[in-house]
Amino acid sequence: MGGRQRSPRARTPRQKVDTRVEIARLEGFLAWEAEVAAAERDARAFAGQFAWLPAAERESLERAYAADRLRYAEEVVDRAVDRCRRLAARYRSECRRICARWAALCLSVTLAAALFAAVPAILRG
């Protein structure tokens, strides 16, 4: 059975370390290792129900159970990551739209104020 499915990205010595990113990677690594340990534990418990199977077949059943569960867990994580990326893109787009509206509003108010300040001077002169 075995742990990690994806190897961590190597960092060149000159790259700046972003502590938040590194902590998030560490948390992800620890969460995945916990999932691997739980899958292996549950696989042993499941295969243990079949005491009448020869040891080699029980071990094969354990490996298949753990591999299937880890494949499913990886799919769940991938779907969550995809959803997060879609939401982040949507929120960035929405933020740009709101910022553009505020900029247009501020520009309109500034132009209106300048016009109202200039009109009396033009009418007097």
C-alpha cells in the first residue's frame, strides 16, 4: 500500500519562500498522509472480515480496497480544487466588474463636480 501518489514540486535555491504556501503544502501533505493511513486501516478491517481467505488473497484485497479508496479521495480533492479555481476566477471577474463600476462612478462624480464648479465662473465671465 503506500503513501504519496504525487511528488512535491522541487524548489530552486533562489526562489523566495512564501510561508503561507509552504504551510498550505505541509497541511495538504499531512492531510493526504492521514487519508492514506485511514485507507490502509479500513482496508485491513475490511479484509479481516474474510478470515477464511488465504493471507495472500486478504493482502491483495487490502491493496485493492486501499487503492480504490485513495483513487476516490483523489477524485474528491481534484473536484474540490477545480471548484475552488472556478469560484476564484468568478470572484476575480466580479471584483473587476465592481471596481470598473466604482471607477466610472467616481469619474462621473468628479466630472460633475468640476462642471458645477466651472459653470458659475463661465456664466459670470
